[in-house]
Amino acid sequence: MLKTRESRGLSALSRVQEIESCNCGDAARRAFLRDAGAFRRFQTPAMKGDPEAVHQTRIAITRMRSAALFFSPFINEQTWSVLDKEFGWINSALGKARDCDVVIELSRRKRYRHWATSSLSGFEQARDKAYRKLGRKLNSARYGRLVAKLEAEVRGGTLFHEHDNTSTPSAEKFSRQRLRQWRSAILKQARHLQSLEQKPLHHLRIRCKQYCYMVAILQRLGIRMSRDDLSFAHTARRTKRDLGALRDLRRLRKAADDHPRGYQKRKRQLINHAAHLFVDE
């Protein structure tokens, strides 16, 4: 038993030392690893019209974009710009399909069911069209090249800069500084949340989403974070949820070319609730 405990302790100590000495380029590569596989894993289900596969592929793209932004000093900008352009190409089709799924889901809720009855068939036709276009893109040679390029870069291409550990901060030290910068930027914008127009609200939602994703990624990598980092992630997650619900409501209004019942009231509730989250921050 004593031997087992000692071996466990040495193993834990080894992991801590590995994390503390991990350079940022390696951390960025490891952050990409899990999500790079989503392009193959969800390709066939998405082509068959699976809403969850579409959603998970979009999440993978956002997580990789978040990691690239977070670790930007250690990312080859030229290589990344090529990949990110292709991400934008496939994400546009994924986004249209996802928008249609969200509109149909909302229109079937009790609150909007009666109001949306006459529009539902149009929503479904728009969804079918969006999925046909997505399927063509997912089945294209261009998508195949994107997947192959991404996998090659994550395995050992030129996407990530490898720095000498003695010349750059550890991934843990860099991450603490970066999270603090992101937190300050979110708080600065959130102070005026109730007066923000649609576009700045969208940017705030994306910033909150990126913060949440990076906290989760860093935890998965075993990088330690402060209590403030974790506490703020909870605030950012709830803000992302409220502003996401507001965006979905606007999607429904736009798709139907009409205001759902209680639209303005619900809009104010979501904005006020999101603003209240930052009162004590």
C-alpha cells in the first residue's frame, strides 16, 4: 500500500512539474487536439441532418478560434489565416443550418407555438435547403483538404511556434495573465450592457463564450487557475446564455418577419438579467 501511495505521489508531482514547464506553443497544440477530430467525427451525421452534429462542429470551430486568439503570440499567423479562412467557409453553412434548427425549436415551444403555426412549413423548407447546401460542402474535396490540413498541422506542422522554455513564460503563468486581460475587456464592455446595440452585444456574447471555452480547455490541460478565473467563468457562462437566448429570439423574429408575442418584454428581461450579473464584479 505504501509503495502504491508513493508511486501515485510521484506521478502527481511529475504531472505538476510537466504542466509548470509546459511551453505555450505545446499548450496551444494540445488545446487544438481534441477539437480537430470533430471535423471527421461529425461529418457523416451532419450530412444526414443531425442538428447535434452541426452544433458540435460549430463548437469545435469556436473553441479552436478561441485557443488561437488566446495563444496568438505562439501561433503562426500566416498558417492560421489559411485555416481560419476555410473555417469561415464551412462555418457559414453550418451557421445557416443551425439557425434554422434553433428557429424551428423555438417555434414549437408553448410560448410561440400558436403564433408560429402559419410559418412553420416555411421554416422547415428553409432548413431543408440549408442542410442540402451544407451536405454538398461537407462532401466536397475542399472540405477533405481542410480536414487533412488541420490534422497535419496539429500533428506537427507550422501552426505552432516552439519556443525555448527559458525565453518565454510557462503556459500556466501566461494563461493567468491572458485570462486577466480577457476578464478586464469583458468587464469594460459589460458596464454599459443595457445601452449596447445589437452588434456590440454580439461581440460581448462571443467574448464571454471564448472566456468560458478557454477556462474549460485550460482545466482539461491541467493548468491551475485562480478562484477569480473560475468565478468569473460562471458569470460569463450565464451572460452567454442570456445573450444567446436574445439572439435566438431575434432569429425567430427575422425568420417570421414578425414580432412574437411578448417579444419586447422578453428582450428587456434577458438584457436586464445579463446586466445584473456584473453588478458585483
